[in-house]
Amino acid sequence: MIPALALAATLLVTPVATPAAPALTWRDCATPQTAQRLQCAELDVPGAALRLARLPALDPARRIGSLLVNPGGPGGSGADVVAYGGLGLATPEFAELTRRFDVIGFDPRGVGGSTPAITCGPVHDPAVSRFPADDAGYARLAAHNRNVGLGCRGPRDVDTATVAEDVERIRLAIGEERISWLGASYGTEIGALYAARHPHHVRAMVLDGAVDHALPMRQDVLDAAAATEDALLRFARWCASNCGDDDVLARYDALMTTGAPSAQLGRNATPEELAAGVYSHLYFPQLWPRLADALRAAPADASALTSAMPFGSAEYPAYRAVGCQDFPSPFTGPADLRRTADRVREAAPHSWRYSEFWDFASGCLGWPVPAANPPHAEPVRGAPPILVVGGEHDPATPLTWARSLAARIERSVLLTYPEDGHTGVYNSACARSHEAAYLISGTPGTTPQTRSLPCQKG
């Protein structure tokens, strides 16, 4: 365990030679709550020990190889996804994947069951606004973030470039010449960086809910804010038709001006907290009825919203510590932040109080550790065709990011889907069907000259 002030990475931007990893020792680790054939292992990597979970292929005679999965984050547990059937693994469209692949999930360094885990003191302080109105508020935000960072403990080098090298160490440890990859959201950043640095060890790769790390932070902030606004407006239109509520957007706006009491918090929730709780529901349209109920109940008790806000989750310290290594704050001073905040309000006049990249931009202001892997372009050349997936109405990773990421990947194919929600793997049966067929065949179902595959509505 080391202080966060010592976490600064000294990572080369060019590919590095990864030492051979020891073979893994798999053991049965199923419980009544997990998949019954679950196996677990640990892998020592420089500065950490990674937790891994595996579901051996159900049809060994037709086994293709190993499929590594990452559900996103930063802070998401790939091992838990495999253990409990997340990331679409329990859906009919992915049934053939579990028959033909050893499906392997891992907890990236500092995350979940990997050791040492990233721990911090309270990351969120409701008294410190992420939208400071004056210079004093800016100074409070920067000081708060600095103190959070100084209080964090965990492994060295938690940036995504280091995680990508850990993926290579996993490949060596499982003894595969080439791996297949299914990454969602932040998992697309890991996968794309791995493919850029180790293209000849990729067999097939799905990047669903694409994050394009080549884009500057200011663009990320505005793109993400606009995507969140679009999702909120689509929820409001859905609610007008499906829950008989034409006033849901006005109800939302009223909460954003007053806040609301929360029995779960034992105090009044701030508008920024309520906006974050609403945002979490926008990820999955199946949660929209629950969101409608939560908004109706919120003036009396907003617990259903505050219990969904990301700030109190177990993953949030890793989300912040890793995020600040990859997505540093772009602000040069109080006036710069306020100008950018004005542009965010223009892009998202209702939902501006919370979007993920404002969380990074404001939450990494004053962070005491320099970013080891700030936004930059690493084109992918020499890999097999890679399938990039983007949703037309994704609240977190807008379709423009999938398009720009696909443009940087040689021979990539872009799959788009019209359904609401974050990532196709969770929200589109059509996307899952295309992803499974591609991962099994290794070909994306179109020619590199076409480079696009649309899912149809309905």
C-alpha cells in the first residue's frame, strides 16, 4: 500500500516488452449464487495481484479459445461479471459464446478483489459543488480533490495503459497466442489500447459503448453532457406515453432548483446528487418505470434517487483514482471552469448538473497525482477487423465517439443500434447477436470497404 501521491506512473507511450507471466493455477470456486462451473485464480503483476474468474467452455471439442471480458468503470469487476452472469453472458444471444469460449473476467489493478485495492476517504462532499460559482468555490473544490487524492491508497500505476499491459500478462499466463475481447464502456478504452500495442495477439475484439481516448477533455465534457440531455428528454417522452405523466420533466426541473429530503442520506439531497441518481437510471430503459416512481416520490423522500447516485458506491474510489490518471481536469482557472460550465448548460439545459465527464473534469481538478495516461491518439494497425458498437441514444458514450474510434482502427467495422440505454450488450438483442456471431467467426459480417452494420428499430 502506498500513498496516492506516489502513484504517478512512468509509462512509455510506445509498446513495452512484457515479461513472461507464470501459468495460472485455477481452482473451483463456485457458490450457490454463482455459475456452477466457476473457476478462480490470481495473477501477480508488477505492484498488484489480479483476481481472475473463468467459465470453461461448455463444448470443449469445439472450443475456440479464451474470451476476456471487461464491463467498464473504471472500477467494474470483470470477475464478478463472469461469476454472476453479467455483461449479457446469461442472454440467449450469448449462449453460444459460453459454449465455445473459456470466458475470463479479471479485476483490474486496484479494483474489486485484486490486491491491494484502491481505498480513499470520502470522495464526495455535498458541501463542495462541482459547479463552483466563484473563485472561492473553485479553490474549495480543488482543495477537496487534492485531499481526497492524498488520502487514497492502492497499487502503483493504475492508469489504463498499465492495465493494457496487464491484459498482455494475462494472455501469456493462459498460454494463448491470440485472445478475443469483449469490452463495454471503459472496457473499450482498455481493449483499444491493448490492440494498439499488441495487435498481433488479437483474434477478435468487440468495443461496445466506445470511449475514444484521442478526444480532448473539453470535447468529451460537452459530448457527454449532450448525450445525457438526450437520454433524459427521451425518458420524459416515454413517460408521457407510458406512465401517463406529461409533467415529469417539469418535476425534474423543480427538484433541480430545490433539492429534496432523503431518508437514506438523513439530510436534504443537493440538486447535483439528485441529478446523479437520475442519471444512473437512464442507463437501462427497464429502470425507467422505477425512475418515474422515484421522481414522483422525491419531493417527500428522494431515497430512491440518492441510493442510485454513484458517489456512495464501493467502486467510486477506483473510478476517481483511475479516472484522474486518464481524464485529467482541463481547467486552467476559475474563469475557465465557469466558461465551460456555461457551455455545458447550453448543451444540457435540464441535465447539466451531472454527466460522467463533468465528474472527471471537476473531480480531477487539483488531483495531486499527474495523469500518467492523458488523452492521446494511438491508432490500431495490424489487428484483425475489430467491431466497434455505438448506440444512437447512449446516455454515457455518444455515437460520435464510436465513429471517431472506429476511424482510428484500421479495418474496423461500426455497428449502430437504435435502442435507448448504455451499451448494446445490455440494451440491444440485435447488437448482442451481431457481437456473438462476430466473436465466434472472427469476421464482422461485412467488408472493410462497407465498414458499417446497422441494427433496425424493433
